[in-house]
Amino acid sequence: QVQVMESGGGLVQAGGSLRLSCAASGRGFSISVMGWYSQAPGKQRELVATITSGGSTTYADSVKGRFTISRDNAKNTMYLQMNSLKPEDTAIYYCNVQYRGIGFIWGQGTQVTVSS
């Protein structure tokens, strides 16, 4: 059985920072790409950033220079350091993990709220 769980969301003022974590579990399975997605109220879920097992990263234009994605392969954990947060970053942030041989698994999401 595999499971993905996010943590680290919360309420922060504009200009502040948050660090999200995503822990992926599952014995005997290896992980390929991991990613963060966000879904604001009334909007579709959209890509924030991804990272491969080799450390290659991609970012949405809206977060480039402010957010940094990273992962610890030994711990099957991914992080999203979010700096210079803006009210428009307010959303539920979801972790997505590609397990080899299984497919993509979503976490339950963590709320990020940025006040102006």
C-alpha cells in the first residue's frame, strides 16, 4: 500500500514564508517524479513545481524566483519552500507522487492562506 501525506500549511501574512512537506510511503516501491499542485477556490488544480528523482525541476511562471522545490530520496520526502508569499498564492496545495509500476498518487492537500 502506498500513501502520500502533506504537512506545513497555514496562515501567513503577505511577504512571509512557509515550508510544505510531502511524505511518500510504500515498501518495495520506487518513486519517479514528485510534484506540487495548487487549487484555489473556484479554480482548476494547476501545476506549481515538479522534481525528478535526479533533481531536475520545473516551476510555474507565477512562482519562479519565490518557491523552491527539493526532495530527499532517502526519506521519500519532498519539500516546497515558499517565500515572498502573495494573497494570490492562497490555495490548497496537493502533493503528487509517481510510483513506478503503480502510477500517480495524490495527497489529501494542505491549506495555505496568505493575508494581505
